[in-house]
Amino acid sequence: MTKPTNQKLSPATRLAQALHFYDAQTGAVTPPIQPAATYARDTDYVPRKPYNYRRDGNQTTAQAEAIIADLEDATESLLFASGMSAANAVIEHLPNGAHVVVPKVMYHGVLNQFKMYHARNRLDVSYYAAGDLDELAAAVRTGETQLVWAESPNNPDWEVTDITAAAEIAHDAGAKLVTDCTGTPPCATRALDLGADISFHSATKYLNGHSDITAGVLSVRETGQYWDDIWTVRNLQGTVLHSFDAWLLIRGMRTLFLRFEKATQNAMAIAKHFEGHLKLTAVRYPGLPSHKGHAIAKRQTGGQYGGMMSILVKGGEQAAIDVARFCEVFYPATSLGGVESLIEHRKTVSGEGFPVDPTLLRLSIGIEDADDLIRDLEQALARAEN
């Protein structure tokens, strides 16, 4: 593989070409799948590449990591077998009793990880309302807090956190800032540019975009012992992303800019149509000027707000569940960021202990015709009312 010279290529071009990949022997423009579990050393008994065993990684996974690092303008990226395993590696690298600060409402899987570690006295966890910088500043402890976690926009309320301001608060306390911007991937939000120390994404979602793998990724600019410790956690737990999934991830990422742009266009049309709807109490979408975090979201994403929104249905919890049941174009399914549109009753999926409005439906808007999606929601709302 060689890179074009004497030209400054845009991130969209570099991503579409998988960093201008081609196989030196065949000229193939698609990266190959390298499925090996073990690696033979050379005649001097030296590893040919930095791999001894599959848990160390392989060339297909490394190619996917290089593409994401380029997209994030990061020094290094590490891929994991799921977003949860990537988040767990960050948690596990912390020493016993470390103080961390996390949002009260965020993706329920990661939130439950922090709560579990707190209950077991493994971590000391404090909480703040997503987007509330005053609460964040009050929760950190100078010289004690080691990690601040920010999710922007947060799932499923889509509150927006000012990442630059959050980074300043974390750094003033001597802590690192981890950001989860899965809802607005690095074609929109480049968290490291905004001051984050570790950028986390569930690559299952927009980065892959086809709902056919699970993956998580961490990206950094400054490496060091903490980064080595995170790599060691991945190695010991065996949670490196496998080669075929890495190949599918590469394939999906090559259309990220196109998919995300279309999802944003569709979501904006749907949000505008349903804002103030007689059968809804709220539409939560950072792309709407009425959203309290709109200005920050616009600055952080360049106006590419993505396809994630929530609607709150009049009539109570069962009415909301019925809307999800009655949709015929939207899939009643969990996950987000795929080419297909999904709808889910978040309280049912997250469980009784998760702080979410029981009338909230989370929508992941895909790349279908926006009018079809609007008509589908309209008919589902009408049926649920009867």
C-alpha cells in the first residue's frame, strides 16, 4: 500500500479508499482477511510482525485501527470485540478505589458497569447530569479524580455536553476525559480535537453501519503507561476484534460519510415534522434549534447531528409501546447507526432501574426515504391512540 503524494486528501476520500489501500502483489483494492491464530517467527527466531498469537491482533484488525486513527487524527486506536469490552478495558486499567465521575444518564450497559464496580468497592463513582457543567465541576475532586466520562449526545435523552469545557474541568482536577460520541462518530465529532484524552466509540453502530458485527474502539493522541495497561487488559481478556469482523468494519467505514449525511438529512426532516405534534409531548433531537444544546452540538459536529432522536408519546407507557409495536417500516429492535431505521421502547430494553421516561421511544434513523418513515410513525401513532 502507498499513499498519494503532493496532495492533501480530505478525510472522506481517505476513508472511502481505506487509506488508499491496495495489495502490493495483486493490486486488489480491498484489504484481505488474515484469520491466523498463531504466527511463525523468521529464521532468526524474531517475530515478523508485532504478533505472537491472535490476542495480540493481526494485520486486518491493524488496518481497521489505522483507518480509525486517521479519521480521529489519533496517534493510535485499539479495536475490541464489542463496545462493552472497550469500555471495560478503560475501567479495568484503573487502580482499586479510583474516583471516577460519570453521567447519571448514559448508555445503560456502561452505566451499569460503573454501578457494579462501585457496589463492589472496586471504584468510587460520582455522578452528574449530562450536559450540566456545574454539576460536573462539583463532582470532580482535585487530585483524586482519575477519570471523567462524558457521553455527547447522551443516550437516550440526547443532552449535549460541551467537550472542550468538560476537558478543562477534568484536566484542572488532574483527571483524564473519556468521551463517548457514538451517536456522532468522528466524521462529525472529533473528540480528541476538542480536548478529550480517550475517544470511545461503539463501532457496532455508525462506524460499521450495517448491523452485522459488534466492535468497540478507543483512540488517543498521548500514549504512555495507561495506554499500555489498556492494551494489556485487551490482551489478557482476549477481546481484540477478530479479523472477519475487522474486515466487515473496514467495508462499512468506507461509506460512513455518505450514510451519516443521509441519516442526518432524514432525521432532520422527521424531527421538524413531529416537533409540536399533537400526539407527542416532546421531540428530542440536537439538530432542532429549539434543543437547548443545539448551539454546542452545531459547533461540535459541524451541523452533522446524526440520526439519533427520541420522541415522548402522549397517553402513557403502553401507548408508547404500542407505537413501537405498530410500526411497519421501522424495525422494533435495539442498536443504532445502521442503514435501517429502528424504534425501541427504551425503558423495556434498559430495565426498571434505568432513569428513563416510560413514554420515551428511541429512534435510529436510517437511509430509507424520509417520507416513508414519517408516514409509518403517523400511522403507528394513530393506531396507538385508538
